[in-house]
Amino acid sequence: MNKKLFVPVVFLSHILPATGFAAIDNNAPVVQLRTSCDVNGTTLDNCFTSMSDVLGWISGTRQPTEASPLKVDIGPGTFGRFHGYNGCYVTLSGSGRKHTIIDRGNGAYAITIAPNCKLDVEHLTVQSINGLGAINLGSSTGGDGGVTTWSDVEVISTAYGWTESGCSDSKHYWFNSRIETHTGFGITRAYSACSETWFFGSEVTAIANAEDGYTGEVFAVGMAGDEAHFYGSSIRAISGPGVTLPPAEMGGGKNVKGLLAISVGATADVHIHGTGIDVLSTEDNDIAALGVLPNGHLHANEAAYNMSTGPAGTITRIIDSGGMVSAPYLWKQGAEPPSVNTITGGDMAVETDCATSGCQTVGTETHLLISNNNCVGSGGPWFDIVTGSCR
């Protein structure tokens, strides 16, 4: 009798890892950008390993629209520049500042976008060292203006943090973000714009360092046109050891010189509220916080100022070249009035020790001082409302 040998067969497909090539859904609402699409032997679908590959797919195949937007989920690592003129209706979502980095590589900028694009960027760092800048808004091509939103974004750059090739009617919103720019090609401009901008709980800082090269101007925010709003934020212009700058001044057009926190152009409208403004120079530079060209408008109520320079330098809070300035400020009380230049009626200070300075009328009462340019050269720039004289 023939005996049959039965060998049990165990199907192992359910415990073996799946292998093969990644599948790309050309209509996917979310794709991934990773340093590797292989995870424990499994190839991820809808996954790219370079910014250039995902950009090529976006512009050539996916082509997002307002009705069909796209999110690019970016993992930890450093990725190439987002040259996104065809990258509208896209969200770039990273894994956190310094964990996900978009770097300029060999490009002029790390991120370039068309002025009519809708783009959201969140939870990442934009980095451009030794390039022209971090982010560039291209020239206007007509049509509706674009809208960009930047949330929890860090920008580290040389030359420009943000710049625009041409003015447009686009709008830009910044939340819980920071822009820090150092000198490059003799330029230190953290945010140079002429489109509508809104900052909420964010920081804009321009830093000039001697090793970065000479710069003729250092400003954190330069608005050539349109409008800018800052709420609960920080604006800082800093020059370090060995940096000697021309005196801060506002010239015609974009001819800004020296260390200046904010320059307001002839067609610009800037509003600053609940915001700290720092202008700090190690060397004896003549510095200023705010500068306004003719027909420019600056509204800066409830701002705080921290300004310092070398012993031979001068401090000016406001340079008004013929604009409309609404930026009153009360300086900290002290035994001597602060050594600050400003505009007539723009600043006040309380002197607390008139016995020492010889301004007392009866005893050692406090005196209220009001800035008055008519007092410059006559013991000013302060007018003592108790003695009725310039101080």
C-alpha cells in the first residue's frame, strides 16, 4: 500500500515585509518628503526624497488648485530650495524648527514664490547663508494677489531675510515666527517689502557683524510701499564690534543709511503696537529707531524702546523727513533727561532730581520735559514746562 506523505504548508506572506517600488497617486492630497522613503524595508507610497523631485511632480503632474490643494509633509533633515513659481495652493509642513531645514543650496534664495500664489509654510527653518537672501517674492504678473501664511517658521539668512522683486497686491501673515539676517554682499535687511504684511508674536532682527563685510545700512524692517502691521512682536537692528556705519538718515527713494530699526517709504503705512524695538550699536555710531519719508505714515503707539550706542554716538528715536508720525513715547524717569533726539512733541520725560541739575524752583520737585526741536542748539532738545525753558 502506497503511503502519502502530507507536508504542512505554512503561508508566510502575512509576516514577510512588503517590498517594491513606491506608488505615487497623482491626485494625492498629501505627499511626503523624506531623506529616505524606505522604512524598515517598506517603501512608502506618495514619497519623494528631494525637493526638486517633488517640485517637478507638482508643476508637471499634480498642479494643485484652490479646489484641490496639496500638503507636503516634510520629515527631519535638510532639503533643497523651494523654487515655487508653479507651487501655488501648497502647504509646506515640517517637523519643527531646526529639525526640517529648507536650504538655498546653490540658488540665490531658499524659497521663491510668484506674487499671485497661495502658500502656507509651517514648523520649519528656512536657511540661506552667503546667498542673496532667504525668501523672494517674484515680480508681479497681474491677476489676483497671492496670500502666504508663515507659522512657527525660523528664517536664518545673509543679505535679505525677505525681499520682493516687484510690488504687488499680495498679503503675508506671520505667526510665532522669527527672521534673523546677517550682512551679505554689504547688505543687512531683514524684511524689505512693498506688499501688505502682518506680524503676530514674531521677531524681525538684522545683525551687522564685522566679519560679514561693510554695510551702508542696517534695518530690520524697510517698507517701500503698501502697509505693515506688528502686534506683540520684536523688531531689532544690531551692529556688533568693529562695525562703523554712516549716521542714520532717510534719503529719497530707498536711500536709507546707518543703523535703523524701521524705515517707512513715501507710499508706506506702518502700524506697530505692543512691540519692542531695539537699536543696539557696540561702536560710536549715530543710530535711530524710526525713519519716515515724505507722505509715509507711521502709527506706533504702545511700543517700547531699547537703544544704546558707543560713548561718542548719538541716539535718535524718530527721523521725520516730512511724513505723518503718530508715535508718542514717555521715557523712564531719571535724575537727568535722556540723551535722545526726536521730533517736536513726540517724546516726554520726567526729571526727578532738579536740585542736582539746578532746575528747581521750589525744593526738589519733579519736572515734565517735552521734546522740542526749537530747543536744539539752545540747551535742548527738551522743553521744561515748569521753568519754561529749554533743557
